[in-house]
Amino acid sequence: MLNELNQVIDYIEDHLTDDNLSLEIIAEHAGVSDYHFRKVFFYLSGLTLSEYIKYRKLSEAYQDLLNGEKVTDIAFKYGYQSIEGFTRAFKKWSGILPSEVIKNNVNKSFPKLSFIITVKGGNTMEFRIEDKPAFNFVGVSKRVPMQFEGINNEIVQLAKSITAEQKEAMHALQNMPPQEIVNVSYDADTRFQKEEGGLTHLIGVLTTENHVGNGLEKIPMEACSWAVFPNEGVFPATLQQTMAKAYSEWLPVSNYELVDAPVFSFTKMDQQVAGYAYCEVWIPVRKK
């Protein structure tokens, strides 16, 4: 996986000025789905992919300004639609206006990333591998902003919008473990937009039934193996930390690779301790 990530970094570097640079194209070079790749990248680097590309473009723009190129030419070279938009982004990143670069004669850069494995001693990560036959995710979905940390308020609103009738229908269809209400994210934006774009989030159940009735969405899943990571602690921080470690620490050194399918999770809140929960993260994988 690290080799693929470094190949992707090289690809981005060679195409910083391309108008059609998209997450879909980048993810193809990593051999995983765009959403999986975005998560792997974020958890390994601490940056969203769009942030990294933006900072690399601005860093190269800074060097171009030092070399005496015109602001107008540089702005359009790196995909900005106006001088004003480039100037705002440049000042926010560098602290100065493009016109001040030559006068200040101070170099500022954001270097190209390189991914390596760093073994962190002693900590074990609990997981299990489960094989599942073909099934369907069935539930209620909504387009939400992409967010890897903190509480996503749009998902909270989605949960509140589920009607009693929909809950009853999901309960009647549910016939596969885990016998829990699950959260499924998929169909992420593949082009770089403002911030990180959005994805579709579904709250629902697992079922082998094909007729789901009105008011519920169905996502068919092929037979697959899943790496399951149980975790217990403060919600949602512990769940998100487990997700991060699964992608950044377990996956690069495991004998498994990602499958192009949604990740899902479930949460069981502790009734005795406020804000405490047992959760499981299910990541689709196959043996290398």
C-alpha cells in the first residue's frame, strides 16, 4: 500500500497544473476506491488530499513568483479562476500577498510527501476477519459533507429524520449479524471541490431480502471478507481513532488489501456512562 501511495504522490507531482486532476484518477493509481484512498491518505498524512494538493500548488506558485513569473499567469497555471481567488488562498497559506514575494525575498515551501513505515512499539490492535455472503444494506440515506473527525451534524439530522415506520420496516428486514443499526458511507465526490466535497451516508441494517418496500434504499453487496475492529471508549473519538489506526497502522503491515466497497460501523451507547460506547468498524478486505 505504501508503494502505491508514493506512486500517487509522484503522479500528483507530475500533474499539478492539470485542469482535470480528480480523486477518481488519483485513486486508480493506488488501486483502491476514491473514498478508501482519501481516508488512507488522511490518516497517514494528517491532511485531506485536497489540502495537500492545494499546498503543493501554492508552494510551487511561490517559487514561480520568486523566479519572476507574473501573478496572472501563475494563478491560471494552477487552476484558479480569478486573480482574487489566487491572492486570497496565497495570503492565507503564506501570510503575504503574491506581490510582496520578490520584495520580502523570503522562501516558503511545502515539500512533496513521502510515505514510509514507522513501527510503533508494543501496542496490539484487536481485530478479526469475517467472511460474509452477498447481502444488502437497507436504510435511509442522505448526501452529507465529508468529515473524518468530530460529530457530523448532517448525519445526526439524518438519524433524527428516520420515521417510526422506517424503523419498523428495517427491523423486519434485518436478518444478518451484526444485528445492529449500522452507518454506511459511500459514493464520495471524485473531483476536488471547495473543502472535501460530500458523500452519501446510509443508516440502516444488513439483510438478505431483496424486496425492501418504499421509503428505504438498498445497496447490494457481493460476498466479501471484512476486517472487524472492536473498540470501546468515549464516542465518537475512540471510534474515529480506531478507524485511523486501522488505515494507518494495521493496513500497511497486514497481509490484506482494501476492496472497493463501503466501510460500515455500529455504535452501542453505554446506558450507565454518558458519552461512552462500544463500537465496531468493518472494513472490506481481501488477502494479498
